Amino acid sequence: MTTQSISSTTVMVSLSVIFGIALVIGLLVGSFLNVVVYRIPRGLSVSKPRSFCPTCQRQLAWWENLPLVSWVVLRGRCRTCREAISIRYPLVEAGTAGAFVLIAWARHGSLMTIPYCLLVATIITILLIDAGELRSPLLVAALGTAIADLVLVIIAAAGSHWSVLVGAQAGTLAGIVGFSALRRMDPGCDCREGFGRSALIPAGCWLGGLGLVAAGIGAGVFLAVFLLCVAFNRKSGKIAPRSDENPAISSSTGLLHRVIGLPMVVSVALGTAVGLAVFA
Ligand SMILES: [Zn+2]
């Protein structure tokens, strides 16, 4: 074996170890996000009590709480009350793990994987809360982006990646401005952080760090989908009022309500694709 092939094998092995770690951490974070998404909008603590069945209130044993595995072993039902456990739980766990591995791959297993995993976890949390009946508090976007951005600044500064550092700050600022503008356009709605709008803040931090092309495509996609939503919903006069405030508003706005969160997902997905093309 030549020295070069030995070193490339070492890189391959250490990269697969990093992907494995990203997968396990992603599953655990996904499991935690399921708890956060249920408890935060209901004003419950995310740490206490331990996980319980929302129907029969029984606290779960450790083995009933393993990401993916427990849902399969329990065949999607609570052990005591036999109430169905939503397929959303294993899907969120698998989706978060998949996103973490993809980011680790795009970042070649570098430390930069960490802030982007924090950002994607924040975006997943906001979109899942906003897809339900209750709204995500702005605190989720603010805290998630602040922690991710702090980690990003430290790692980028240590590696002298100044364009990433500056771009992420500019993107975060653009996300905050965009979020505030959307809130002003829809003052009749009391759920000010609703419809995935606050996900613009972590998405801005993400896309800004990837550079102008990614940020431009992300912003363009968001604007196009947003304007389409406004055009479809012109008659109601509002972008997406909450259905429980106005029973006359039918499921068509309920659907729109979900669609509004979509631009952020599409923007981030496109931004990641561009990022992969640039950095891979
Ligand atoms: Zn139960």
C-alpha cells in the first residue's frame, strides 16, 4: 500500500465514523425535538417530567423512548392505553438524523457541521410547531439562531473563514428584517410568529454563510412562493388568519397556512444544494 492510499483510507474510515456519530446524535436530537414541539407551545417544561403518553399520562420506560426502535417495537401504539402513536415521531427522528448526516457530508465532517446542525434543528422545530394549531414563540428562533451563530463565529474565526462569518451575520440580519416585514404586513393576526415566518431568521443565518448565490436563490424562491400565496389568498384580505379565530375561514386557508412554512424548507433545501455544489 502506498502512503497516499493509506492516508486516503484513514480519511474514509474517520469520515464514516463522523457520519455514524452524526446519525446517532441526529436521532437523539430528533427525539428531543418531538418533546420540544409538543411542550413549548403548551407552556410545559422541556426537561421535567420525563416523557409520558399524552393520552393515559403514564411515564414511559427508557426502552419505550428510544428513537425509531421503540416505535417499531411497540408497533406504533401505547403499551397501556393502546392509543396510536403518531408516525410523525419516528419521521422527525429519521428526518433530523438524515439532515445531520447530509450536513456532515457537505462539510466534509469538519467542525462547521455543528452550527449548521443547530440551525436545521431550529428550523425543523419552528416549522413543526407552526404546522399545528399553536404558534412557535419567537424565543425558539432567537435562541436557536443565537447559539448556532455563536458556535459558527467561533469556528469560522478559528479557521479564518471570514466570508462565512460576515455572510452569516448579514443573512441573520436579512432574516430578521424579512420576518419583521411579514409581521407588519399581517397585523390583524395575533399569532405574530406564526406560519413558519420566524424560520426566516435561522434560514438567513444558514444561507448568508453559504454566500451570495445561495442567499439570492433562497430569497428568490421564498419571495416567489410567498407572492403566490398572497395572490391565491387575495380575497380574504389577510395572508393566513388562524382558523379558530374565524370559523368562516375554511380548510383552503388551513392549507395555505401550511404552505407559508414551505418556502423556508425549499429555500434551505436549495441553499444546501447550492452549498453542496460550491463546497463539495
Ligand atoms: Zn397511553
